Amino acid sequence: MVSINIQNLEKHYGKVKALHGLNLEIDDGEFIVLVGPSGCGKSTLLRCVAGLNPISGGDILFDGTPVGHLPPQERDLSMVFQNYALYPHLTVAQNLAFGLKVRKTAAEEIEKRVKWAADILAITPYLDRRPRALSGGQRQRVAMGRAMVKHSNAFLFDEPLSNLDAQLRVQMRKEIRALQQRIGVTSIYVTHDQVEAMTMGDRIVVMKDGRIEQVGSPAELYTAPRTRFVAGFIGSPQMSFVTAQADGHQMTLSDGTVLTSATAATGPVTLGIRPEHFLDGTSEANRLTLDVTTQQVVGTSTSYFATLGDGEIEVIRQGSDTERPATLALGIRPEHIMVFDKDDQRIAA
């Protein structure tokens, strides 16, 4: 296991810059999640760490030693992909042992490591089967086992759960996190799914357009996003946004509605409110009565959508409401209204 230090990392494809001077320190044994929309550079960054993409500038250090110039085989990393990358003609045991045989590891040691990984991943009953006889979740466990037996410096996961159905994704992300905590290996995990990122990472790296927007724990990104992009990307359901004209703590919306925020500002701003922060109409804070345009019932909760100012807001309530109300009486505490300036930077309260 190693610490990984990314220093002023750049990656160019001709005249196109894919990564813009990234800096990131990953502690030994830490589980870091890279998250962002398609094309943000998260997989490119992972491949640069792996040595699959040559870097255009900056460097990567493992435990303080520069490795940016080294080929992949000399970095001693294990990668897990979404397509599993298993050999279809080999059994599970043979797939697990393949990399060790290439390294000319002793047969006794190979057998020991294969048994160790199979026991942890609960795939011992499948060691004599071929990949085609396994479910998607079982194949993903085999792919992780093949990474485990190498005893590598770090694990790199490139959207490993994208091919699985929703229920299995939930199960597998718990298993991957539990596995990482058990063996204590430094891990970098790439996903476009912010829920996956929030439930798995010690820290999350939010990326946009080849740059790092913010790094922090799931709680930090949720409660204190630095930018409107991070605020809208992190959290499910997503934050609702409306524009306003600020005069101190008073925020006037385009329809004349005035909200009081704990944050003071002047001039044009954007207000952000999370769906779960709307209170019922008995609240004394920022009372609103809004017309409901539509609703969505999802199991134990109901989402209502309504127009506020020049934006559409979402309000989430516990319980299944099968009949759509015409209006909603709401309240919102001043401290739950985030304020962003014209450059989409959050203004601190």
C-alpha cells in the first residue's frame, strides 16, 4: 500500500487539454472516489495514475517516489473494470491465478492467495466454474479477487458496477467498501454516480472539464459545497436553484417573493435549496404557498414539483401521497438557503 501524490498533472491530446494542472494527495489506505459527468476527466486521471496514459506535464509520486515516467508494469497496481476482463476459457481459480503465474510466483503461494481471496469474496464454491456460468455480481467478485491476489500498491476501479442492475449495484458497492476496509489497500474509484460516491468514499473528488472542483468528505460536499456545480451534483434529489436580487439578507425573486437568508449579499445571486429542507406550512420561517405542477411517488416518499420565481423546485415528503394537492404550504429556514454569486461561487454565511 502507498500514498499517492498527484502534482500539477496535465494531459493533452494534441491541442486539447484533458487535465489542467491537477493536484491531489491520497493517504495510504484511503478510499478516494473521482466523480463527475461524462467527459470531466476522471477516467483519464485514473489511467494516468495507472500509467496507461502518458502524462503531458507534472508528476505522480508513490510514497514520495516519482513514477510518472514508469510503465504500468513497474507501478504495481491492480485495476478493476466494468467489463470484468475475465478469460472465458479459464476457470475462476485459473483466472485468479493467471497474473501470479505470469509473475512466476511459486505454486504454493499461488494456491494460498487464491484460497485467501476466494474465502473473503465468498466465491470458493465457484472456483471450478468458467465465467459464463456466473452471475454479474459473481464475475465482479472474481475480477476483484484477481486484483487482490497480486498484493498491489493500490486498487484502481474504473466504473466497475456500470453493467449491473440497480439492486446488485447497491449490494456490490457495500461489498467493495467492506473489502477495502478489511485489507486496507489504497483505492481510487471512478464513477459518474454521486450516490455511489457518497456511500463509498472516505473523500470525494468532484471533477468538471478536466479540473478539480472540490475535494472533501461526503458530509463536507453536501453541507458546504464551494460552487453551484458541486451543490447541484452532490445530493439526491438534486438541489433546486432560483435567481434573485440580493439586498443584505433579503432575497427578492423574479415573481416578487422575498426570502430571508442567513447569508448576506448584494446584487444578482442564485439561491440553492435542497428538497428535504423545505418545512411544512406551520413553520414561521420564509412561508410560501406554491402551486404543484406534478408529483412523483417513490416507495416511502413523495416528490412534489412547483414553480418558484424563475425556477422549478422539488419538495420531498415522507409517505406515499397518491392524490396530487393543488398547492403546498411550505417554509424554509434562512440557514438552509445557499447563496451563489454571479461566478457560481458559494457566498459564506
